[in-house]
Amino acid sequence: MAKKQFKAESKRLLDLMINSIYTHKEIFLREIISNASDACDKLCYQALTDPAVGLDRKDFKIEITVDKDARTLTVSDNGIGMDKADLENNLGVIASSGSYKFKQELGDDARDTDVIGQFGVGFYSAFMVSDHITVVTKKYGAEDAWMWQSAGADGYTVTPCEKETAGTDIIMHIKANTEDEQYGEFLENWKLQELVRKYSDYIRFPIRMEVSKTRKKEDSPEDKPEYETYTEVETLNSMVPIWQRPRNEVTAEEYSKFYRDKFHDYADPQRCIPVDAEGTVTYKALLFVPGATPFDYYTKDFEKGLQLYSNGVLIMDKCADLLPDHFRFVRGVADSPDLSLNISRELLQHNRQLKIIAGNLEKKIKADLAKMLAEDRESYEKFWKNFGRQLKYGVVNEYGRHKDLLQDLLLFYSSTEKKPVTLDEYVSRMKEDQPYIYYAAGETADKIDKLPQTEGLRDAGTEILYFTEEVDEFCAQTLRTYKGKELRSVLDQEIEEGGSKKAEEAAETHKAVFDFVKETLGDAVKEVKASARLKSHPVCLTAGEGLSFEMEKYFQAVQPDAAFQADRILELNVEHPAFLALEAAVEADPGKAKTYAVLLYNQALLIAGLPLEDPSGYTDLVCGLMN
């Protein structure tokens, strides 16, 4: 029979198919197997309405055969097959999908029939790895069998052939290896098994292949065992995804094993969240909260995302759009028949359905974490150690867009409870006249405990939240309030608006001392004033509005050359002996008073954890006083 030509548009599309549409060449096997699955589905559906078919779902199968000598890879099915007209329409016209037409013909009944092929281009992906393809097929109920052959864009032939049973064989002649591409790996059993497990593990029909195995010879001695190689036909795919099984039929151990095997984690997941949704978009998902922080989690190399399936076929290995950044630690899978895929089935054509799924999954994850916090505090605190910082980042990100969603999940160390507490728990214990939620930032809880600014509140029994992570103060500034109570730092602002009456009186009484110290220190400090909060300590340094000292340290660490500096306000305890010595020196020995002023300022810098402007000079100053 004379060779027929693809239409001009089809030639261009075929060239595009081979060179541009698919990201990875290995995708071809997924496409060919998906087409075989569709063929089985069609005949299976026909069997439901035509008893003469005489086949049950369990009778269908897909077989993979390798001939290394001939360099052929064959995928066979016993599905509905094709006649000559089908070959002309489906394989002679690129982008004509028989599966799509089948669904159109079924009309409303197609809702219960899951066929994968929608675009009619998947078959041609085989040309990425093949220099010649032969299709041998016989349609169910037909007398004749047909052979379609093509070496690519130069055209194809359709000729009669012999085939006893209905179904289709796709015979791909694999290209020779090149310097850039090792096509021969697609003739290796291990590679084919790997691809089936990766992309087609949940095809609902068994995918079978003869594989080589090793066993001990029967008569082999125990001390010097001998082994032999044999072949055995094996089903490569598991067929039914664990997330498609009823929850009451899956044990916790099975979920954990699935997680460890699927995501290569040595530890069991801390949380498993099955999701089954029907409505605007139908989907199932199986989500996991890892039991340990991945080693690369807080690095730029970490990739978030869920594995995305459509009817059990892997579409994307890590679909980032399904998870918000604040829940990027979640691993799992999502499977939906309603996704609008692009021509390569590797990307989504548009993301309306995806946005709906992502929004629902976000709510599910939030609800499950809230449940764990309420019902299993010990487990939640373990989770918090692993991923709590991520939730704080989530509050800060996107200008606080997600703060209402996340604020009830936050934990901060409490000065009175000596353990992490929620903002809600803090507010429930507040004194009736307490105006603020107080917090203090520092490197560790022990160091914050010793800060002069916290002494008065701690002695009064007032609870303070200790912020020990860089993100904490950014988080507080984003939240601003919680249940009507403002979050206020005891380190960087006055505890009471305008200061206490006692501090105001001290400012007037000792004005000459404060003016002297300000003149001595110059621009190093913005202000010198009497403290309303110091008790046993002589001095402390506080920041003005906006940037705090901990924020200053953070910015200088990430941008050393940037001019980020908080205002320095020096507070003096007018009742401390050191202040009385300073005041006496101002009147009797101004030179010594300047030394005292510099000494107190440097002590305040040290207490605040800020670098000394002149460490050597400070050392000489102390030694001079000792002499």
C-alpha cells in the first residue's frame, strides 16, 4: 500500500511533539500505557451494556515486552482495538483523540467513565525515543486486523495483517544511543519498572512484564550456595492507590509505610490527613506532616509541593500551587479527574480547579493542626519544634495576609508557665487591668530572664512572652493585636504611656544629670531619661519606635553594609548607687562624671547584646577605675 502523508499542520505538530511539548522523554511510556488503559476501559464499558462481550474488568491487562536484539519495546492491551477507519482518524490525524470522542458520544454517562487521553497527541510522544513505530490492532467484533507503520513526519502506511484477538500492540523500535541520549535504557527491565511505578502505578489494570530474578539452586550446598537466573511474569503496578481505598480498610501502619516508601523518609509521619471531596471539584488527597524536619528544609534547595495525579496517572511530581508557603512542610498526593491539563499532561491548562483544591487543602491542614493542638498538646509541641518557625514566617509573609488563619496556632515561651503557650492561653490569664500582651526578645529565655527591663513585670507576677527567634518580632509587628490586646515589647517602649508619675518627677529633679550625660554621649544616644521600670539595675538601653535591637542585629547579619540601626535611648535608675555617684561627680568632678557616663552607656550596650563601639577603650576605662 502506498505511503500516506500527514497533513501539513500535522507534520509541524509532530515535529513540535518530538522536540518541544514534553519536558522528559521518559514520559512516552506513561502516554502509551494510558492509551492502553483507555482501550481497556472502553471495552470494559461496552461489556457492561453488551453481555456478548463476555469479559469482566479482571480479564483486562496491559503487557510490556522487550526484545533487546531487535531493539523493540512493545506495549500490548486486550482492549477495544481499532479498525482501519479508527487508525486513519486516530493515528493519521495528529491531535484527534479517540478517547475524547468516546466521552462525547457517551454524553452524561461519561461522568462515570474515566478515560485518560483527551488530546490525541500522547501516542506520538513515542517518536521521542523511537525511529519507527508499528501498531498491530484488531477491533472487538471485527473480522480484520490492521497494521499502521510510520517512521515519523514522512508519513505512514496502513495494511491488513493477522491478529487473533481484539486489542492493540504498540511496537516501538528504540533509537540508537548518542553522546547526549542513552535511549537503550528504555530496553532495560529496571528502567521500565521504575517508570511504571513512577507514572502508572495506579492504572487500574495490571501492567505485566517478564522480569529476571535470581534464586538459589535446589541442590546447592549450604556452605557454598550456587544461584541461577530465571524469568517470571510480574505485575508491576499496585493498581489501587491507598488514597482511593475506604479509610476504615486502611491501617495506620499502612499509611505510615506508604509515606516512608513514597517520600523516602526513615521516620513515620507525625500526622496523616486523608481528604475525600466532592462538589465543584472532585478530588482525593492524602497529606502527611513529617515526623522530623528534612535536612534541607530551611534551605533554598527545598522544593515544596504535592504529587498531583489525574485518574491515578502522575501529572506533576511536586505541584507547588497546591500548598501555601506556610504549610510547605506537608507532603502527600492529590488526585482529581476534573483537572484541565495542557497538551502534554505535564502542566495545568488553567488553575481554577487547582485554586479550589489548594484552598480546601489549606483549610484541612489548619483544622487538623488546631485539633492536634487542642487534643494532643505533647504531639503539637513536637510538631512546633520541627515546623513552628514556618508558621511564623507565614504570618509575616505577604504583608500579613494569612495572620488570621495562623495566629491561633502560634506558640511562644512563657515567663510564668516556663513552657510554650498560645496567645489565647496568655490572654485568658491576663489581669483585669493589664493593657497589653507583653513580650521581650533575646537570644535565649535565660538571657531574657536577666534583662533589667523585665524585672519589674516579673516581680509583679505579670506574664511575658519570650521571643528567641529572629522572626518573632516581625511576627508581633504583623499581628499588632490579638483579641483586642496590643502586643507590646517591654524592651523597646515604656510599659505605660508617657511613663510613670515617679519617672516624670525624677526627670525634673535630675534634669542637669540627664543633660550632662546626653551632651557627653552626643549622637550615640537619641535621649537620656529616668527609667520607670528599673529596680535593682542601674541602667538599660531601649529602642525607639519601629526598629528594635533584635531586628537591628538581624538586618546587620544579612546586610552588613546596610545602615540599619535602632534609636538608642539610655534609661537610668535614679535610685541606684551608681546614679548617685554619677550625680555627685557631675557637681564635684565633671571629668570623672564623663567617665561614668561612658561606662554606663557601654554597660547598657552589653546588656542589650549590642557591639561596643570601642571595646579597647572600654577595657582601659574599667582598668583606670580599678587603679
